[in-house]
Amino acid sequence: MDGDQLQEVVLVDRPNLSIFYQDPKRGFNKDPDQRYELGGQPAVLWAAKVGRAAESLLIMTSEGVTEMRFTNRTGPPARQQIIKQQTIIPEALSPQRHLAG
């Protein structure tokens, strides 16, 4: 996602995203290189090229789609809402209901 031709791993650990960057010699660190808080709302995430050489992480919530650009490994991602309209994603998850067997 940062354009260096190495892999990244995004671990979704509610309500956080943990970002791991691949080191060309050592592989991946045990601890995340960056953390990002989603704010506790349901979201769909995917990586996509949005007019740039590197991929961005797109996050769709009930309020629209936000693009996160990982421009370097040391700084936080640049964040920009690219679609601002209501989506099919709910604002909150309803509690699970147990069905009687």
C-alpha cells in the first residue's frame, strides 16, 4: 500500500486496524507498525488503486467511503472521505440473538 513493492498485512481487531509492513530482510514484525482506530462502527474494508501507483485502503461505513493512503511507513496514513452518502452498512451492529434449538 505504500508503493515499495513489499507486502502489508492489515489485521482487523475491533475497533482497531493493525498495520504490519514487510521488511525486505526480516519479514513481518511481531508487533504492528501502525494502529488505526475505526471508531467502533461496522465497516467493510478493501485495498484498491485509486488513481495512484500504490494501493489505498478503502473503508466503507454507513456514512460513505474513506480512503486511507499509506504514504510512508513511519507517518500516519493520509485520510480523505471520497464518497459522502449513506450506504447499506448499518450505523451499529445489533446484539446477536440466540435461537432456541
